[in-house]
Amino acid sequence: MAQALRIGLLGCGTVGTGVARILSEKAQQLARIAGRPLELCRVVVRDPSKSRDGAVPQHLLSTDPGTLCNDPLDVVVEVAGGTGAVRDAVLKCLGAGRDLVTANKALLAEYGPEIFEKARKHGRAIGFEAAVAGGIPIIRVITEGMVANRITAIQGILNGTSNYILSKMTDEGLNYADVLAEAQKLGYAEADPTLDVDGTDAAHKLSILAHLAFGVQPPLESIPRRGIDGIDAVDIRFASELGYTIRLLAESWNREGKLAMHVSPVLLRKQAPLAQVRGAYNAVALVGDAVEDTLYYGKGAGMLPTASSIVADLVDLAVSRERMVHRTGLLWPVGVSKEPAILPDTDLKSRFYLRLLLPDRPGIMAEVAGILATHRISIASVIQHESTGSPDSRVQMVIMTHEAPTSDFRMAVEEINRRGFAVLPVTHYPVAD
């Protein structure tokens, strides 16, 4: 059998431990498929005393990232996360002649051009299947399975933490704070969940998918994002009453060479495929001009699903490194402007969900309808439950609009808020039919 693929591991938390487990427990199966052994030779960690379920022999552990450049290794697997010291370590490893496999979406979304240019300069390969959607092989789907297509749209549930929280709120009628606390207790949410719940994590992943699908390099700040941290249980209930489910979607679509991109809670009809995605699962829908609609579903995070994608990259590297080097050379080019041409709001249309808390007085509905009409927003339906009838009573009013330009809708919301007759600022979300 050919010489082993010698592997170094940078970081050995949950996912790193999963990689070590798979490499050990499935060594014979992987060697047979790859044509040579996959050998874990070095593991760099912060705390060598931490328990890793026996997956990593003690003699492989080191606290010095420099060993990944000095030891005789072929590839470094980066599962440490972050973009500071990890970025420096990755660049040094590529410069020292190591190929790279990474699960770090933030690293690629923020420093993709720099990292891939370093790889090109030194003739290195980069695999990053685990960086988006965990165990779903969506990177291969776009870069290999759909190469005969011009992809026109991406729509995905890309953050398992947010999807778990929304699913629990929907299925059990719980409020956001209680579900978040439960998710943290179960390990579905970090102690600081900000990047998950504010939409940043999904935006990182959408940036990577948009680059692969459309050949652009969208800066993170160019992707409008709105997370679930402001979701109120009352909106989940009203959405359900109207026949919809709320999901955090990362979306991008290409229209005549211009892109629309955003991360936002969206109302989906209950029978829609993405509305059926529950718990910590992910799903990605792609539209290609040849295959039309396709959907990919699976676990988007966790020890073994993410490790599965990492090991798949290692097998690819062992079997056909030249192909991976070639693919690496095509991605995140430097020196060519690849920022996307963004569709203006005037070209974007959607239906919208609008909730207002209003004083219960005659004519209030007419005031709201008048403002919407002024901005050419047509009302499709209204829900207004009866108030208590007391002089200071308030009512929740929910309006579903017909399709309207996003810019017109935003101006209408701004005017309603500016007029001050609503008790609280207007709550609103796009609707996908």
C-alpha cells in the first residue's frame, strides 16, 4: 500500500475529537477507499489534560502550533475556529508546504482571498466541505455535481442553533429566552450565542455559497442580516394562524448578473419543504438552469456530522490531490474585483407580514391602511382580535400584504413609526410563497 497521508490536527474540541475517532475506528475502511492509510500524526491543543474520550493518544498532543510546520506532515486539519491566531497558523502551514482542510466558515468568508492566494503560491490544496452545513456535502454539490448548471438561486437554513430555537418556540409555544437557555444547557447554543442568533454565522456561510455559485466575493457587510434574537412568540402564533412557519433563511438569487442577498426570519407556508426542517438540522435549496429545483437536507453541526465532511476531504486529498489543487486555484482570486453587483431595493419585491400594537379607537385601521396605500402597498388580509373594551385597551393588528417593492414597504413602515400612533415600533418580516 502507498505511503500514509500524514495528518496534523489544529484544535481538538468536539469536532476534532470526532475526526480522531473516525480516523481510528474506520481506519481499514478509509485506507481501502483512499488507497493508502490516513494517519493522525500530531494534535495541537490548548489543554493537553482535557478528556478526549480516548480518541487521541497522549504522545500525539502538543501545545505548539509550530510542530505542524516542523513535523513531517502532508495536511493540517483546522478545527480550532476563530480568525486571529488561527489565521496566522493556517498561513504558516500553507507556506510550510502543508495542504489544508478546514471547517472554519468565518476564516474563509473574511480572509478567503488571502488564504487561497497563499495556497496557490505554494501549490497547496484546500478542502472546506465542513465549513457550510456540517454533514451535508453542499460544497461538492455546487463545485462538482452542478457544474453543468448556471445556479440562479440559493435558499438555506444554515444555522442549527437558530432553527432549534424557532422549532421549539413553534412546536411548544415557548418564548425566546426560555428556549435559548434550554439550547445552551443541551449544548445546541454557545454560552455567547450572538453569532448564531444575530444572523452572522448564516451570513458567513451564505458568503461562501455565493462565491461558489456565482463567482463573487461578497464582503460580510454587504449582506443584510437580521437574526432571531428579536423574535416574539406572538409572531410565531400569528404566523401559524395564517398558515405559515417562521424560519431563519439565508438567501441569494441572481437576476441578469445582479445579486440579491440577505439573512432574515421569513414566513414560509407550513407545507413548504424548508418549513419542515426542524431542530438542529440544516437544508439548502438550489435552483439550476438544467436541474431546476434541488434540496439537500441533514445535520448541520455536531461532532460526527462535521467530522464526516472533514474526513471526506481527507480521502479526496489522498486519492486525487491534483484535482483539489486545481480547484483551489480557481477560488477566491486576488487582484480581480469580484464584489457582486447588488440589486437595488426598487427591483426587489416580496409579500410582507406586518404586526402593530395599536390603541383601540375608531379610525385607527383606516390610518394604517391610508399610509400603506400612499406607498402603494396593497393589503391581502387582516387579523384583529377583539379588545377588552376598556378605555385604554390595545389591540394587536396583523396585516399580510400583496407583493410590493421592498423600498416602498420600508418607507411605509418608517412613516407608521414616525407618526407615533402605534404603541411599539412595527414588527415586520418578508413572506415567501
